[in-house]
Amino acid sequence: MDFNLEWLLSSDYTEPQYFLLIFFILLSGIFLRYLVLAWIYHEWVYKKLGDAMPYRRLHEQVRLPQVKKEIRYSFLGALIFAFAGVAILIFWQKGISQLYTQLTWWDAIWLPGSFGVALFLHETYYYWLHRWMHRPQVIRHFHHIHHNSLYTSSFTSFSFHPIEAGLQAIFLPVLVLVLPIHFFVLIALLITMSITAVINHAGVEVYSEAALRSPVFRWVVGATHHDMHHHKFRCNYGLYFTFWDVWMKTEDPGFEKRFEQHTQKKDLIKV
């Protein structure tokens, strides 16, 4: 059997048959990635770490009906993220994106540089989008779906109303139109989004007490930081980092105290 995929890479993705083929490939990958990563993290981190260090748990395990609802909304979100993925590939195929595949000596600098720029832009976009979604006249229309999970789990990580999923999904297609990035960087961004979303929603703190004293990890959002957002709504809007919350004075003043309560001095991740 010939496994050469050149025919697929050279096919016009705007044609219905290839559009649908790529769409379902991406949908399967996105949704299965979510299920597998959420399940592994719940079983091997929330349960095992929580059993070994109960103080690291932010709350008790959520109930099955909530998890089922989160999985349903995550599937709807996966449909939208898959559509965005096809759009990115079409932009690349038509030559209107800034995505590239060839590596040069300049990429030794630009690969990490473009990754950092993309994270900063995404953080900035999401922080202000997130604050807007918490306006009283907005939150009741769609963002409340995510906040129905008052006590979060790793399965909450991509549980969004389709409108919110669309607002989040639009970032990457727009990014590749304006920022030159290698496909490796795009993949690294997708991996980072998936892992951090699970870490921040899993209901167990994995960073050590030393994180607050670290010049790097002090600015990283973790489970405690985001859990306080789900409980208090009007604070801690960050996605990956806390700097916008600090700059705009939207970080909860009790964050550090609660973080220390759930970390103590027993390190899981050295920072």
C-alpha cells in the first residue's frame, strides 16, 4: 500500500472533498488530543498527586454530569477549532499567510523570538477579550457556559460556548496572516495552548512554593490563579501569564496567600 501523502498536500483544500477530508482529520486530532490529555492529567496528576499531597488539591473531584457536559461543549469547540485549522492551511496553500517551512540561520534567533511574540500577542488579545466577556451585558450570552464549571477539572479546559470558541479560534488564522512564523512554531503554540489550559483548570496546583520568588514563574498562570477567577469572576483574567493582571491591577490580592496554602514547601516542579 502506498502511504505517500503528496497528493493530499498538493490538493486544493478549497475543493469540498479535500476541505471536508482535512476538516475531519483535524477535528479527530483536536478532540482526541483534548480527551486523552484531560484524562491523563486527571488520572495521573489530580488523583495521584492529590492522594500523595492532599493540600495541593484546590477542591474535590467534580461530578460526572459536569464532565459529560464539558465534553459535549468541548466537541462543539473542536468543530470550530478544526475549521480555523483548515483556514490556516488554505491561507498557507494560497500563499497569503506568513507561514513558512524552510529553515535558515536567522531562524536560530527568530524561532524562539516569534514564539515569544506570538505568546505575548495571544495573551494580550485574550486578556482584553476576557475582560470584555465579563461585562454584565455580555457574560450572560455565552461566557457563562465556561463559568458554569465553578469547580473546574482538566475536562473544563476547552468547554466553551460556540461563540466564545469562535472568538478564541480566530486568533491563529489572523496571526499567520501578519506574523512570519515557521510551522514548528505554530505547532509549539498549539501544544502550549493545550497543556496550559489543562494545567490551569485541573483543580490541583503543580507549581512549587518557590514559583512566587522566581523571576520567570511568578508571571505564569497556574491552577490556583485561574481557580480564583472561576470563583470570584472579577479577577485573574490571564491566559498564560499574569503580567496584564498585575499591570491593570486585576490580580486578586489574596492570590499569593492562597497559592502558599496549596504549595507549602514540598516541591513538585523545581523552579
